[in-house]
Amino acid sequence: MAKESMIAREVKRAKLVEKYAEKRAKLKADRNYVALSRLPKNSNPNRKHNRCKLTGRSRGYMRQFGVSRITFREMASFGLIPGVKKASW
């Protein structure tokens, strides 16, 4: 389980990305890199991390399902994900 502070940091980054998305796109189109560099660093979408929706784990994230590999495996073994069969894992 991820620390609450780490999850809060990701939420803050997501809000900054949304807030500055239009401004960033406009500055990129105008090729005004000086003004672009003055924007907050966390407003860049590259700084946002994917996290598991259930546990908050950042590593082993499966984008298609929105969960980490460990959570996916647990859900699959309990039959909570339709169409996934447990083979030999």
C-alpha cells in the first residue's frame, strides 16, 4: 500500500496538469520555450505516475485494467475479471 502522502502528491500533480494543459499547449504551438520553462515543473504530464486504483502501487501497473500486476493476479484467481483463466502461476 502506498503512503497517503505519495498518493496526495499524485493527485496534486494531476490537478496541475489539468490546470496548465491549455496554457502549455498554446506556448508549445507558439514555440515560446522561455515562458514554457517558467510553468511549474509538476504541470508537465510526463511527471504524472500511474498508480493502482486499489492499492496505490506505482510499479507493475497494467494500464488496460488500471491495477497493479499483484492486484490483477489476486482478482483473476478469485474470478473477478471475466475472460481470464488461471493457468500455471
